[in-house]
Amino acid sequence: MIIVLKPECTDEQIDHIQEQIVSLGLKPELSRGVKRTLIGVIGEEDLLRSAPLEAFPGVETVMPILKPYKRASREFQAEDSVFDLGHGVRIGGGALGMVAGPCAIEGHAVLLEIGTAVKAAGANILRGGAFKPRTSPYSFQGMGEEGLEILRNVGDELQMPVITEVMDPRQVELVDRYTDVFQVGARNMQNFNLLSEVGKTSKPVMLKRGMSATISDLLMSAEYILASGNKEVILCERGIRSFDNSTRNLLDLAMVPNIQQTCHLPIIVDPSHATGRPELIPAMARAAVASGADGVHIEVHSCPEKAMSDGSQALLPDQYAGVMEELKQLAALFDKVIPVPQEQGE
Ligand code: PEP
Ligand code: MN
């Protein structure tokens, strides 16, 4: 239920309405927008029907939220969400998050080399996996906590926010100690225990679309995180399974404007996992920005042939710099900004 308040509604009136909601055993969520102030109430909406909230001073209308996802919907919050990822890097509302780095963290020197190059090219979030969800149990599974430490140190040295994948609810506390942004991978998009656990943290979560997930599945998974208290969910399109195997997955770019119509969360596009082919990544990255995405996620490696994971889809740092030059021009054309990470004191 959304309670739309009159523009002239006073703080005392807002308190009075919220007290009434709490007395019914429900939780009000106040949202002060630029244009309107709303109170969202999610739960047993029937309880509210017994209270004539329309009659309360300051209330303009009371509307049901029609979408099955509530907190993620624009009915709940009309304006785009904007999140601060650290080092002054924002995402959403016209600010683009440019995530780049190797698939897996392999060591300090190589991550620093890649990180230095992608930052110089304009990336504003450094990625690297310490826990890798591999299709085969015999493939490299990641460096674990040692990898997390390397990522944190390189992020601090380069003064840029870092993102890394968390695969298990039992790892959330550990990963939280090192990362600025959690990544929930495609294979875990419907790991509801994991979603609830990252939902209890206060760090942004990038939620990747499952390979056979519908848009509604993705938004319902985002809702799990939001319902646990964490408002900072970034969606990520990384391609879905198709009958065609000439690319690794099928990039569903239409999902960007599609989701943006009804959902206020930022959306990043990952052309690396979507295509699996370095020569297709620049065109799909350009298309992502042109489609209105709030960022682009690209895997980069200084020596793809030696990469321990996903080397065949990695761009070389120079290739990444070429893509970023084009993305900067497109960003300017579409009135978007690519925040530059700022130094951050202790
Ligand atoms: C990754 O980002 O390295 C990854 C494993 O991605 P996805 O979950 O989209 O397959
Ligand atoms: Mn990868």
C-alpha cells in the first residue's frame, strides 16, 4: 500500500499517520521524494483496510501496489535510486558504474597491473572473484580469503571501490570485511538464503540475472534483498541461455528499458559473460550505454592466455581503453557522467 501525502502535510501529521500504521502491527517506510512524500506499507494489507487512512489529515490518496515486487517498483519509489559505492563513485540517476577487472583474483601484482590500467581508462569499480562458481568442480575455484585481502589492498592502493562475488550465506560476514559491493552471481540469483543474508548488510549488492530467469524472477530476487532491509540493489544483465551457441549467452538488452519503466533500481550490463567473445564486447558495451544502462561490466586481463578463469572472453587493457573512449563519448551524448574515484581519507 502506498499512502501519498499532500504537499503541505506537516511532520506532526506524518508522525500521526505512522503511529496509526505501527499500532496495526505494520511497518511504515517514509520516502521523501523531490516532488512527493510517500509512506509505503508492506505486509498484511488487509489490516490497513480496517483503518480509514484517507481520513487522516495530510493524506491525499491511498493506493495498492499492483506489482508483485513492491519495494523495487516505481509505485513505491518514483525516482531512480542512486547509490554511493565508496570513493565518491555513484551509480544510478545518470551516473554510470564502470566495473572492470579480471574474472578471478590471481595475485597482487597481476591485479594491481590490471587495476592500474582499467582505472586509467576510466573504470570506477574494480572487480575480481575470490570464490568462483565454476561449472566443473575440477576448475580453479578461486583464492578464497587470500584473494579478498589482495582485492582490498589493491582497491586501497588505487583508491577505488571493489566488488567481489559471495556464493554462500556463510561467507557473507567474511566477504563483508573486504568488499565495498557484493556480487551475487547468475547461478545464485535464486539462492534465497543468500539474498536474505546480503540483505541484512549495509553494502550495495549487484544481483546478476540467472541464465534462465525471467525479468519478474530477477525483480522478485531483488525484492528478497530489499525486504531484508538493504535498499541498495544493482541489477545486472549478463545474458540468458538460448538455442544459439555462437555466443556464450544471449544478451537481452531490451530488459534495460523494460525494467526501467517499472523499477527504480540501477541496471548494469555485462557483455563479457553475455557474449563470451572479446570481439563482440565493444559493440555490445556501446549498445548497453545507448540502451540507458547505468553501467557496464567488462572482464579485463593483462595476459588472457594465462588467466585462470574466463581468459577467452577477457579484453586486453588497451582494448578496454579503446572501449572506454567510446563509452565516454556516448555518456556525454546521453547526458550521463562516469564518476572518477576520489581519494578517501581514513
Ligand atoms: C563472473 O562475474 O565472473 C561470473 C561468474 O558471472 P555470472 O554469475 O554472470 O556467470
Ligand atoms: Mn567471469
